[in-house]
Amino acid sequence: MNQTHLYSPSASVSNNPTAHKVEYLPSLTALRGIAALLVAVFHFEMAAARFVPASQSMFFEKCYLMVDLFFIMSGFIMIHVYSGHFKEKIRAGSLKNFFVARFARIYPLHLFSLLLLVVIVRWITDWGNPPIILEQPADILPNVFLLHSFGVTKIYSWNIPSWSISAEWAAYLLFPLIALGIHKKKTASVIVLLVLVVVAYYSIMHLLPRKNPINPAIPVPHNLNTTFDYGYIRGIAGFTAGILVYLVYELQGIRRAFASDTISFFIIVAITLSLHFALNDGITVFLFAMLVLSFTANNGRIAKFCNLKILQFLGNISYSVYLMQIFLQEPFSHGIYLPGTIGIGRGKQNIDFSSGVLYCITYLILLILISYITYQWIERPSRRFINRIWG
């Protein structure tokens, strides 16, 4: 099974120097934090041990789809923040400011986490003796240049979740053209983009020649869990879907219809059931789009809940949560096992529920602490520095 991670970093409008007049969307900040933790639990079960058997629930097993939620939120926020920058034509100044801001947002922490991981693997484990398939030296440069979602590597590699950063950057490259097209010919652009999103998702699940990177003889399920091979298509599809959701959000009647807690509650229940019963990934992604719409339109208890300081905090550090989780998983890639674990092999280790929950909570607490440090000392200073120098 392809290893996902999930993260496509949505912009925090309050931290964006080019978007100070744009309405801040706190509900999406909170949603990012929750989704990042669910991704971390998914990877805990993949790397350390499963504590919820698939026979009982597929909920965590299907949380690789949280990356698609991230892509949708990212497209939604990009068009919310930068739509006016590409209204009449694509100007050099607007283009430069956009790419500098996006580069400053995603690249410094990506490079830091990648190089730190390389140092750990090279000097502490001596390349793993021998190097494991996920940490091949030849795959370092594709990761550095954000090419590792374009099929240039044979497997998800190094900081595994960062494949989605590569896919996110691919979506950024297309965004100015998409935004300009929407302003010039809105109806035609919406139809074309909607068709492309549907075709992209269908192709990933049913048409593209995907292979299991570890054992090609094992058939690949008809799902969206593509990463190193066609991850860029998945990222662009989700990002574009988010843009379309925003266009719906702009309609006052739709916004009022989705403003109630009841709508949000039913969407949350539907997503939970879809993940639990492992329904078609396309259904879950559609529900994610509805979730983003309902959370941003909500003016009731959901909005108040999302404004809680703890959820805003988790949302602010969510990118660090997403990229730094690899360092807590690394010991398990090199032969460490939790006490009480049964089974050998990535994604095949199991543990009883109570012990697994205890270990997973400890893992999440450590991850939040590490992420807060990298957010304060790597993410924010680097973003400010780059924007100050080149933005």
C-alpha cells in the first residue's frame, strides 16, 4: 500500500504579508489542526502498530484521505486570498509576490526536515546498514527540488508525507492561470475545471497504471492513495476542487443554507461513516468539500468551537505536525518495536487497543511539543525572512 502522508499546507491568512485585507477563516485553521493529528495517527498505525483492527473499523486506515482535505482547503484559501492578484492579467509583480509567499510558507521547513533526516540516517544509522528502501541516497535530490510526486522515484521516500508538498507546489504553478481564467470566463472555466477534477480522480482510481512499489505483484486498490507516482495529479485535483468550493461559497444563498450546526453535524457524521465503512474515496472527498463549505459558512456552535485557543494553536502548528512526525516514526523504520507488538513489517504490526491508545497519545504529545519548537524557530522566522528579503 502506498504510504501517504498527508499534508498540503493551507495559508494562514493572518500570517500572509500580501493578504492583510482578506477575511481570516479561523474554522479552516482549526480543521487543519484536527486533520494533521488524524494524519499523525494514521502514520502511527503504519509505522509503529495498529491498535484498531481493520476488521472492526477502517476509520484510521482511510485517514490517508486527510491529505485530500488539505488540498481542498488549500485551493479554497488560495482563491480567497489571491483572487484579486490575477484579475485582469498575470503581472510580473503579482506573480513574484505570490510565489515568494508560497515558497516561504512551504519550503524552509521541508528542506530543514529533509536535511535533518538525511543527517540522522547517514551518521547515526550509517545509511541503515544497508539503507532501507525508503531512504535511498539517490532519492535525496528529487526531494530537494520538490519532484517526488512526479514519478521520478520508485517509492515514497525520506520524509514520506512531504510528497504532498511537491504536489502542492505543482498546484501553485497552475493557480495564476486558473484564477485568471475564472475572472475572464467564469462559466466556461468552472465547467472545464469540474470535468478535469472528476476525470483526474476517476483516472487515479481506475485508469492509471499504478503499481505497489514494494511488491508489484499485489494489485493496487481502486483508491486515491497515490503519492510518489501520480501524487501531483491528486494534489492538483483537490486544490482545484477547493477553488470550485470557494466559488460556491461566494453565493449568499448557499452560504446561508450551510450556516447551521445541523448541516455541519450531518456532514461530520457522514464522513465518519464513510471512513469507518471504507466507502469509495470519491464519496469521502466530496464530503470533504461539503465540510469545508459548511465550516466556513457556519455561524453557530461549530464556529465557536473552532475558535477555541487550543484548536487555533493546533492549526497554526499543523504544518510542523505534518512534517515532523517522521522523526518519531524513524526508530520503527530501523527495527525498534513497541512492547506488546505482534507482527513484523511496516503496516503489519498490531497491538492491543488499550496499550496502543496510550502509546499513540504519548506519540501525539511529543509530536505537538516538537512541532511547536520547529514552528517557533524554523517556520515563522524563515517565512518572515524570505518575505522581508524577496517578498
